[in-house]
Amino acid sequence: MTDKKGNILLSLLEIFIVSTRLGFTSFGGPIAHLGYFHEEYVRRRQWMDEKSYADLVALCQFLPGPASSQVGIGIGVMRAGVFGGVVSFLGFTLPSIIALIIFALLLNSFGFTDAGWIHGLKIVAVVVVAHAILGMAKNLTPDVKRKTIALFAVVITLVWQTAFTQVSVILLAGFVGFLLYQTHTIEKPSEEIQFPISHRFAIISIILFFGLLIALPILREATNLSWIAMFDSFYRSGSLVFGGGHVVLPLLEREFVPTGWLSEEEFLAGYGAAQAVPGPLFTFAAYIGAVINGWKGGLLATVAIFLPAFLLILGTLPFWNSLRRNPKIKGALMGVNAAVVGILIAALYHPIWTSSILSALDFALAAILFSMLVFWKLPPWMIVVTGALGGFLLSLI
């Protein structure tokens, strides 16, 4: 028994060391993160084979939430159970959480939201989201039907700018995708994967996921406590994001800017800063929480926005072998992914473009940054530094 406990502790320590190193070095967004994971966990350490990794990535793309973080959690679970998933998550996300909370506290202390370099970070946000849209549109809207779904998502999201619009669009797109693609042919899956989680534990996780999604808004209205309102907003945003970290932007903007929790300038400055740190973009929530209520708010926001990802990955891992063979579920996901592209395009226009590109010089800086990122393939941190410096120089003109 002692040897077994010792082996588990050693496995947890190993997971934490490896995931923390990835948390410090994984720049470039979700797709890049998956490449780092593949290199470290599949090729170097051989913790899992190619087919198992591909299936885990497919599951996390299927679920709402931060796909790269969920893959990291899943690898930790397969290596050392539930605690392995927790340790893997902590190692991968802590570096960016700490960096963004510190940035938020400095922003509050010195009040430099109107500084030129902050405006430069807002222009960086324009470039990063535009780049994400191009990549996602190519993969997620390859045919006319899905392009049409994306178009309607753009129009509806821009015309009816409410907190529930994005959720309604996602649900409607899923239903349309279910109808249009229910006979879509899917690739033959690989061999079944075994996960160290019982079906009972998985069902409890799913019940808890939906239970919180329903109960938190009720508690929010009944209590009027600010921390419950914050937890509800972040939890709901983390529960309804399909397509990766960039899609959380419009959901969080709708939750916190119109309600006065933070200004649009603070929001976009933090989003720009989030591009400069490694790890998942969902840690942007830590920045928002820290702006609102210091480091405690940052930690609360982090727990709330990542909790759905945990519950969903733990709740679906044991059932993935049967889910991935269902073409109707695959069809609904295809519709949802197309709508995600449309929601992102709408977000690129408002609030990002309308509050960031205010002159021809702003557009010129955005063009330079876009070329650096897309054509010259420079690392994201270099784009952020150049954007901040460019914004500062523009403020002197």
C-alpha cells in the first residue's frame, strides 16, 4: 500500500513538473498547445499512443470549453486519475493566471488605461482575433451550408446584442446542423480507449455541470451577492463556449462591460495582454476578476470559468467510445462550429474593431502586426511587444 501511494505521489509530481514547464513555454494559442502536448506526452514520454491522443483531442473539440486545457486534464486523468487531471491543469494554467492577475493589479494601482501602449494592446486584439477567424473559417465552414449558418450567426449577433443572443445562436445552429448533417459519414474510429473513471462518477459530474448551470442564476437573483453574480457569469461563459478560447471574448464582454463591472478599455487592454502570456486564453478571466475584486476575484473567476471544463471532461471520458460513433451528434457539432465562426466575426467588428481602429494610423499598425503574425510567422509575444510600442509611438504623434 505504501509503495502504491508513493508511486501515485511520484506520478503526480512528474505530471506537475512537466505541465508547469509547458505552462511557461506554450505560446501560440490552442492549436499550438496541442502540438506542444503531442511532442511532450506522445513522442518524448510516450504516456499515450498516437490514436489515443487523436481521440482525446477529438473529444475535447466536441465539448464546450478550452480544448487545449481539457486535453491536458484528460492526459493527467489517464496518467494518474482525477488528481492527475487537477495537477496537470494547475501546472499548465498557473503561470498565465499569476501574470494576468499581477497585470490587473498594476492596472488598478496606476490607472494607465488611457496610455498609448494600452491602445496598442487593443490593436493586438484586433489582429489576433482576425487571425483566429481566418484559420477557423477555413476548417469549420468549408461548404455553402456552413458558410450560410455562419452568415446568419453574424447578422443575428450584430442586430440583437443581448447576453442571450450568442447562446440562442449556438443552440439553433446545433439543431440546424443536426438536421442537415445527420447522415454525414464519419471516419472509422480507432480502438476503444480505457479511462480510470467510473460511469457513476461521470454521471455525477454531468449532473453537477447542469445543476450549477441552472441553480447559479437562481441564486444570483435570490441573494444579490456580488461574488455569486461573478461566479455565475464566469461559469456560464465557460459552459457555453464552443470553438476555443477566442470565442469566450464576446461572451465575457456581454457579461461584464455593459453591466459596468469594468470598462471596455480595461477589457480590451487585458485581452491584448493575454496574448503575451503562455497557456490557455481562458485565463483572461483571472484578469477580469482581479480588475473587479483584486487577487481574490482573480482566483474566483479562474475556478468558475474552468469548472465546467473539468466537469464535462470527467463526465464524458467514459462515454466517448460510443459518442464518437454517432453521426447525428457529429452533425450538431458541425452546425455549432459554423455558428462560432459567425459569432467571432461579429465580435471582431464590435467591440474590438470599433473601439480599437480609430484612425488610418491604427489600421496601418494593425496591418503591420497582422503581417508579422500571419506572413512572417513571428512568435505572439513579439507581436504584443511591437503592438504596445507602436501604440506608445502613435500617442506621441
